[in-house]
Amino acid sequence: MARLERIPISLAQRWRCFRYKVVPILSFIACVGMALILWQRQGQMPNAVGEVEAVRVAVAAGADGLVVFLPRGQWSLFDTVAKGEVLARLDDRPVLTAIQTSRLEVKRLEKELDAVETNVAWDQADRRFNDAREIARLAWDIERRRIDVLDRKVAIEADRVELKRHDWRLDFLEPLMKRGIVSEMEHGEEQLLRDEVARRIDGNDKALKEAEVQLAASRKRLDSFSPQRIEVMRLLAPIQAEIVKQQSAVEELVLQVETLEVRAPISGTICEIASWPGQHVCQGDTVVTIAATAGRYIVSYVRQEQRIRPTVNTPVDVRIRLPNSPRIATRVERIGPQFELIPEHHRRDPAVPEWGLPVRIALPKRWVARPGELIDVTFKKRNEKDKDRFCL
């Protein structure tokens, strides 16, 4: 019987068999492999939730007063401010009125001291009386020096307020002059007035130092007559008490001048404006609220039922809640002293209270995470080999 030749299978038929039999198996194997890879990268569940530190500072007014307009213009929401920058200014007219009142009180004390000196008649018969007269002269000289020091301080504070006014006006005129709205002559006149006040302050500072030196010399001279000066001290006691009272008033004025400007305690972004120009604020009232633009660490909570006992330098993996975000190795910096109530946005169910141990985690370098952002945290077992994995 003749041998029959095999009928060759066409290429189309072979490709069809391959697609029906082999491709499904290869596709299944590839899907399983990809699923394992994705599970390894993203499928591991974190065992805690962390939050980047979010600092919000409510900047309060340091004194009672009326909020005035800033030369640079009013701040608006989400403006960026630097530490020490002026956020608001208070009206300085009440301070100027108080300074004028202190000046009048100083003048009254000078007249009372002159009246005491005029009404006392001294007999120059013996040496003892001469000593008493010298004691009285030194005592009056000391009180005059104290009044002079007080007067200089009041004048310096008044000039400081005037200097601030000129500085504010120069800040206002500077951009206008650059745009041609204000002439250079007007700006120059304001600069001359400002320089004149600055020179006056320098002169009063020098006079104040000289008066303090003379006051110390007179006190040293009076100490040599300590047994005989008791009578004169009793005579001048009321005026001395008034001078001490005015010294305290001047120190209070110095503090008031310093609190006329509300400055930013930190660098950040304005997230709330509570007071506007024209509003009256009391001491302690919030003017603006500043939010820091970067956090310093991550705070997480370990629940009591979890089998985790973190210690300092325990390795931790953190990951931002974004697709395909990598896990970054870091470490535990500090452990809280006791269990606390976990914030609502950290809980599994916000309606169910949970307690946990607060843990401070180091923020990785060059890591972009906004303050207040929730982070997935995975606490790991401490291993000596993991020390080199820390990126801090």
C-alpha cells in the first residue's frame, strides 16, 4: 500500500491554534506576575497614619488701639510674609498724648523742687549747718538729674514715634516717586525731616548718657554724708516718690511705642485676616493668622491593640497618598509620654474614639509634603542593617 503524504498545516491555522491555546496561558501568567509586582509595591497595608506638622500662629495686637493703613498697602489672603515683617500698625496718637502728659508731669516736678528749695531758709552760722546745706544741695542736684534723665527719655520716645511716622511716609512716597506721581523734591524734603529727627534722637541719647554719669557722680558724693543726710531725705521723700512714679510711666510708654507695630513671628502664608484698618482692637485680639509653609516632622499614633512597640530610631517607611508614590525610609525621633485621644481625621471611624501613643517621625530631606497632609506610615522591626537606609 502506498504511503500517503501528510497534508501540511497552513500558517494561518497554526497562528489560530497559538492564539487559542498558548496566548491565554501566557496572558494569565503575565497577569499573575504583574499582580504580584503591584502587590509588592502598593499592596502592603500601612499600619498607621501620620500627619505632617502644621503650624498656625495667631498674631495678636500688643496693645489697645486703632488699626491704620500700611504704606505698602493692606495684606490679603494667602500673601507670603517673612519673619519680622510688619503686618499691621496701630494709631500712635494716644501714645503721643501720653508722652505730652508725662512731659507736663516732669515740668510740675521741677516746679515743686524749686518751691522746696525756695521755702527752706538756711542759716550759715556753723560748719555743721554747712554740711547740711551741702547735703541738701547734692540731694536737690540728684533729683534734678533724675528729672533731667526722665525728661530726656520722654523726648527720645516722642522723637521715636515721629521717626516712625517719617519712615512710614517715606515707604509710601518711594514707589510713587519711582512711578513719577510724586516729585523728588517732596521725597527729599521728607527725607530731610526724617534725618533731622534722627539727629535729634542721637543728641538726646548723648545728653541722656551724660546726665546719667552726672547723676552717678552726685550720688557717690552724697554717700560720703550718709550720717547727716537723713533730714534732707525726709524733706524730699514726696518728690522722690513722684519721680519714681513718672519713671514707671515712661517705661510703660516705651513698651507702648514698641507695640504700635504688629510683626510676623514666623515666615509663612496669611490664612486669615481678623482685623482691618479702621477697626479698634484690644490687647490680645487676633490681627492675622499665619500658617507655616513647611513642617518639621511627622506625627503618628500607635494604638494600644497594635503589636508595635516603637522606640527611638525605630525604622519607618512613609508614603504620600498619591498614585505610584515611593516609600521612603526614615526613623522615629521621639516617643510621647502617655496615650492620648487620637484626632478624628486619624481614626478608622471618626465617630468612634480611639486612644494611641503619639510618635514623632523625622521628615525625610527633599520630601515634598504640605503641612497637615496625611501620610501612610509603616513601622518596621529595628535591624542593624537598616541604619544605612535612613536618608536623614
